[in-house]
Amino acid sequence: MNTKTIALVLIFVFSGFLTITELSATEKIFATYFDIATNSPEGTEVTGRIHLERNKDVLKSPIPEGYHFYIENQEGNLFTIETRYDLHHRIMGVLVVDKDRNTGNTEKPYQLTVLLKNNNEVISRFPVTVKIVNQTLWNILYERYKDFTVSQKGNRMYGRTSFSDKEVAAKISELEKNNGRFNGFKCYTQHPKDYLEHTNVDPLNGRVYGTIEYEWENVAKQIGGLGYAYARSEKYGPTGNPASRERLKKALYKAILAYTGCVPIEGNDILIDGQPIGEYTGDGFANLVEHGMIGHQVGTHQWVVSDPLVAPAVHLMPDLLKDIQEEDKEAIEVYHSLVQFYQLFTSIVKQRRAIDDPSQRWGEIQDTIYSEGAWADANLGHRLRIMLALPIIWADYNRPMTYVPYWYSDFYNNKPFKNFSFSPGWSPYGVVPDVRRWLTKFNVPSHEFAQSGFHPDGTVSHHVGHGTDAPLIAYGFEWLTVPFVGFNQFKDTPFCLEDKYFQFPADRLLHVYGKLIYKNRFDFTMAGRSHLSDMHKFVTKTFVEAIDELLESKSQKNEITNQDELIKLKNDIAANTHQYSGTDAYWVNEFLVHRRENENNSFYASVKLKSERVVGAEDFDRVRKSWHTGSGVLQVRTTGDEYSQQVLENMDWHMLPGITEEWRTDPLPAKGGAQACLPGLNKIAGVLSDGETGMAMYHHLPRETYSSATALKSYHFIGDKIAALGSNIRRYRSGQQKGIFTCIDQAGFTNELTWSANGKIKKTKANQSVEIHENITQPSWVHTGDRGFIVYPQKACGLAIKTGNKINVTDTRISNNEPNYVLAIGHGTNPGQQEDNSYFYLSVPNVSADEMPLLAARYANELNCNLTNDSIHAIYDQTEKITQIAFFKAGKITQNGKTFECDNTAMVMLKENHGNWTIAVGDPTADVYKKQITLHLSVPLKEGKYTYTVPGIYPRDGEYATVKREGKNSSIVIELPDTRDEAYYNYQSALYSGVPVVLEIPEEK
């Protein structure tokens, strides 16, 4: 071997598929996979060409003129090799069936040794295996994807545009007349800067209008509509009129060339003051953002201007490839233009390329412990549409997915990170393995708050500009399930995926989503931007279909360990018999579910909080509604449809169940982006569960300036008793100077309302509209349907009831005059001065109105509520022997004759059970620097060291607690996940810092 050649061996293993490529020190060869159909005659090209990594640099460093490929040896001289160049002068080695040869009718691998030579000098020697197959991988990928590109789920790929045959004919004539240009668009000839005088920013969503990209988007949509006709039209489609189809094909060629020709890609495609806008491929598009020539939204969501070409390109490819084989110049130009155009797909706006800036979208990328690298968010689901099309459009397995240089590992040679890359562990080397690799990046873990990814509690976050969000429908569900179409693409091929990539979504569909589905409806507070969508349709259609798609996307050799359970969940949803009982704390997203389903009792309760770490649901609507979805929303459902889409459409979103706020009547703020509700200023927001009972504590302290109140709130879930306590309620901002209320419930007014205030029982019929305000000084209750609500006033307070048209519906555009009711406790305009600034109420499921008087008296005896100095909330259930305490700060409390003291802010639950104590503790501040919580109890516990298991989607060993006797009392020191434990918790200790700790400790008499 030539002394200048240093052999490096890279071994790529993909589900049993092995390729060994020998590389030189100066040239990296892309030669991963090749195949050709059986019985292919002379002149047939092998699918898959040989490429060099240096092709990405041809504009700066041209391929040496002497470079060429040469076959050193092969088994039967079946192939010859040609050295070709694309229109950017990128070099390729093309294998072709030799003269008078045929691949035969037997599937088999065919071995060659190929040389890259510079004139007579051998630069690199490498093996190539050509698979002779009955059906090529390209044909498999094409057949599996083509219909999806024109389906309803894939409608972005044809621009959500379709034309009648008459309209198609008119468009064809228009394109023929204008050399591929649609009428009415300046973008074909004008510089992006020429649009600047006509731009404007929408104050509601921050999007820039009037810029060139909106013309690009509309042109692309029209091409998409013609592509749809090429795929589906009776006249222009595959079985249509041949002459009409040929005419549409040529019109599409011209339209694609005209459109892609006006979208800048290379840095020198656009000049600013005579200088290129950038130095890299992709800069022609991405760098327009910093010059204000396109909006940031489009610069970071490139699929808006590129998705609509996917269906046209995919459906054109078989005919395009035939035309290329016949050396049709226009077809060759179209192919090249698509390769060049789709470089914008991997272009990144300048600020997001920073690898050392923790404030950027993907964190500090160079810190590979805490950042998963570029594209580590749910938008990967949007990007997958184009990604899966690229192997089909490239028609070449080994051309890399991108030529944008900062995706390659050699771009960061000067950085002190071995093998560092923009997306850790990846440097492009062939579109098929590249895309296959990205299919393994849909299970991205989060490591910190305000970071996109899947959390250890099973929830997910996506848009985290202000804090961790909970988009379990949009966009988290898409992030989880969109790759199924990609899994199916590579099913039972050499590039199929391993079991773990199927197990990951299966576990979450079953153990997270399944627990939040009650009577075939999903919890709207965890739906993200989809909070107002049809939760029943999501469950019965979207969710069920996702299970089917996951199972159908498996290869024959793939196994999902809980597949039978997943199928049962799907079947139970179809039969409306899905049930689950338990109490689950999703501590990262500050959310808890407490539910029971059996023959005698069926209910679902949940609470959703927010803090300085966590935000509520996004809202993209101009009439904002989800402002308070993280402000301590407490739901109790029995029939399941209490908060259905219809109810939410008729809701006054100022008063969501469970929240304490000023009952304002002005519109909720429209400006400020999708997360204008912001995280809170509060550190305290946590949930705790031992699997059977649960609690939550929350300091309502809003950061945004619209909300007006502050309060200390706790929630207690014991059996079928759901208790809510509040104290220290104050006006925090001037607001509208209207009353501050705690909303007990707001739901659909479909049943008679029975209510008792100060011992007097009254009724309101379901068709009545009333507004009632009662001052109450003794236990009072309200009942409707099969749910009851009991208020135990600490001192005089107000009880407010509104029904029907007395409710100030937030969005009259969508309301349908189906009335709601609102129940609330009034604290006055300035709580804490003259009015009561505390509350204690119960929500009780599955009861009748006749039972309410006795229940109100019974629970007054069974439940001992204690609000100590406004800083400790405690409740003791005599029947269940359960104590729950919310320490908003360190303190001591006596409950049921026992003393409990805590040295810090904490949630504590204690259950006495035949000489054993179940003790659950949690840190509602999720302070990763807090190492311990210490409790002192007037209970004699057995000394020792007690380990605990950390719950979550994958429970694991946690740490320990140390119990010591102090006479007849005991102390418990609980070790918490903290900064010392980073490696132990897979560098997620910040997310484990608020985890529930559950201990089983014997009492020592």
C-alpha cells in the first residue's frame, strides 16, 4: 500500500447488516450499501454510488482532476465502474452491469475491491458488496412512502393543496407560458431585501409577514397541489391519460426548477453590500434571518417552504430516473436542483449553531453530558417527513443526507472534544444510514428543567423557552409516535431498528398515557397546545391508531415485552372498558393523578401546577384561554365528560377549577407568544404519592403581570375524598379590583344544581341562568350530577354560583350556548384585611344530593384540618389513619395527638398500618442542592438505614433514609438526589430532585 495511505477501518452495524469501509487519512469514502435487481441486463446502474466526504467542500476545495475510481478485483467481472460528477462537480463512483452480462435470477451478495486513485497513485482501497435482490431497497422505500405523502396525515407534503382537473390544466398552461413560474409572484426575480419595506410583525404571535418566504410558501403549495394531481388525479395520475400526464410532468419539472432556482442555498447565492451572506452551504437561506429578510419562524421551521415539494418529488422519481437514464437534460437539472434545494433542510440559523451557549434551543451542545445536540426536540417529527423522502429523491443510498458542513465531525477539529459533532455521535455518511440514525433520536432524554426531552417521570417537554412544559398531545405525542412511519420504512430491511426503539414508545403509551385516559378522554391540562381539542377523539382514534401503527412497524424479529398489555389497552378503549386505579405523581411536570375504578366507585382527580421551573399549556390562539392551566387546576371527574371540548368552548377561562385568582372580566392577554402565561416566581410546586394516596403543594405567585393574587395552596387525595386547603391569600397586583375567588369547579351544566348555604337547601334547574353570592359561616355544600362539593369556612366567606348566560364566556367565537356552571369561594377584593384569606373544601365523587347533609357532617368529624400560621397545611383522616402535611417552611405541627417537625420546605405523608408506617416525603422546591430533609416525629420507629426505590417510567434504586430514636420520638434523615449524584442518576439529578421518596418503617413499641 502507498505510504501516504493510512488505513482506518470503520465498522457500521445495523441490525445484522455489516459494512467495512477502509478509509485513507485524507479521504473518507461513503460506500455503505449497494443493491441491484435480479435479471438486470448490461448497462443497468447499481443503486448506491460511491461518494467522498470531501464532496461537501467542492466549492472551496475542488476534487483533484486526477481522481477516479477503479475496480481492482471482483468475482466474475459482472460490473464496470464509471467516475462521474454532478452539476456541483461532486465526484461519484457508479457501478454498472458490464457489457454482455446479467445479474441473474438468484439473490446473493457480490464482492468487489475498489480503488480511489489520483492518476496512478492509490489513495484508498476499500471493499464493496453489491446485493443482488429481487426488490431493491429503493423500491421498498418508494412503495412504502409514496401513498403516505398524499395521505391526510401527510398533507403538508403536498401543501394541503389539491386542484380539480380543470384547475390543473390552467396551471399547466400558466407554467408553460411562463417557463415554470406561477403568475403574481415577485420571488422569482426579486432579491429578499426588496421586500423589507413591505414587512410587518404580527403583535400577537411575533411572525413577520410580507416577506419573501410567504411567496415561497405559496409557490411551493401550488407545486404541491400539482404533485397531488400527478399522484391521484384520474386524468393526470398514474392510470390517467398518458399525454396529459406527460404534459403535467414537464410542467412540474419547469415549476420545480423555477422555484428552487429562486431560493438561495449557498452563501454566495445572496450578496449583502457586495459580500456573500455566508460562507457555508445553507447560509443563503438561514442567514436571511439575521438580516431580517425572512422571519425567525420560517428560518427555524424550514419545512414550511420545503415540505410541499415532497409529494411532487417522490411521485415524479420513477419517471424522472427514466428520463435521466435517457440523458434528458431537464430531468438531470431537476434532480440536481432538488439535491441542492434540500440543503436548506439542514441549514441552521446562526444563533442556534452556537455550541457553547446554554441559552440556545438545544442547550450548550459542547456539553455532551447535558445536551443531546442539535435537533433534540419534538420538531424532529416535522423534519422526518423530508428525511424519509430523501433516500427516494437522492435515489442513492450513499450520498450523504446533507452537505451543510457544521454537521460533519471535521468541522470541530479545533474543539477539545474527541469525536465531537453538532449531533453527538453522528457525521453524515450516506442518506439511508443517516436517516436510519435519526430514527433513533426520538427517545431523547432531558437532563435539566427547561430542556426538551422525555423526563424520568414519563412526561415530555418540547417548547421550553420559558420553562418545562407538558405537551402530551401536541407536540409530545407526535414526538413519541411520528417515527412509526419511519420504523415501517425500514421494517425487515438491513436497516431495521432494534427492539429498544419500539419498547420506548410502548412503555409510555401504556404506563403514562394509559393512566391519563379516563372513560376514553384525556386530561386537557396535559395536552399542551391541544388543550381545547377533542380529547375523546384523540383517545378513540389517534391513540388507538398509534398502537396499531407501532405494532405494524415492527420487523418480524422485533419484540415488545408488554405487547399483550398494549393490545389489551387498545381493545379496552374500543370497548370503553379501560380502567385503572392508583395515584401517580409526575413530579417533573408538577402533575398528579388520583383515580379509582371498580364496581362501586369510579372517579378521576388530577392537579396541575407550575413554578419557576414549569409552565402551563401553550396557547396559539388570538383569544387566549389556557392562561391558568398551570395555576393549581384541580379536576374531579366521574362521567368523564365534565371537561369535554364542549364545556371548554363555553368556559370562563378566568376561573378554572382549583385556582385562586381575581375573577376578572376583561380579555385574557393576547400578546406575548404561546407561553405568555410564563412560569411562576414560586419555587414551591410539588406532588407526592405512595401509589395509593397523594398530595400536592403550591405557592401561587405569578410572574406575568395580568394575574392578581397570591396564595399558599395544598391538595390532598385520600380514598374518594379530595381536599383542597388554602391560606395567606392576598392581592398581589391591582388588576381590575374585582373579587378574588377560589374556583371549586366549572363544568357543563347538564344536571340540576342543589346547594345548601348556612343550612338552607335550594335548587337551580339545568336550564336556569343564575348569579348567586352567599355569605357563609358554617359548612355548606353544592351538588350536581353525582358529584358533591363541601365548603368548611374557617371564618365568614363567600359562596358564589353562576350558571348559564351569567357566565362571562371567554371565546364567544366558539361557544354554542351550552351552559356551564361555576362554583367558587369568595375572598373579597383584598383578602387578609377584612375578608377571609383561607379555605378548606372537599370534592366528593359518586354521591347523591340526599347524601350530602350527612356527608358534610361525617367528613367534618373524620377529617381534621389544620392551617398553622399560614405556613403549614395539615390534614388527618381518622378512618384511613393518614396524615398529610405541607410544610411551606420549616416548622412543627401537632396532629391527632402526634407532633411532626420538619427542618425544611417539604411534603410529608404518613400512614399507620398495623405497626408499620408508610412515610412519603418530597421536596416541592426541586432544589438539586438540597441534600437532605430531616423529620422529627413523636412516634417510636425502629432504628436503621432504609433504602428506597425511585419511581418513574423506569423505577430504579434510589438512596436511603436513616432513622434514629430520640427517647419515645424518632428522627428521619432522608438523603435526596442532589448534585453529588449526577452520574448515578444519568446526569438527570435536577429532574430527580423533586421525586417522591416512599419508606416502609416499622414502629417499635
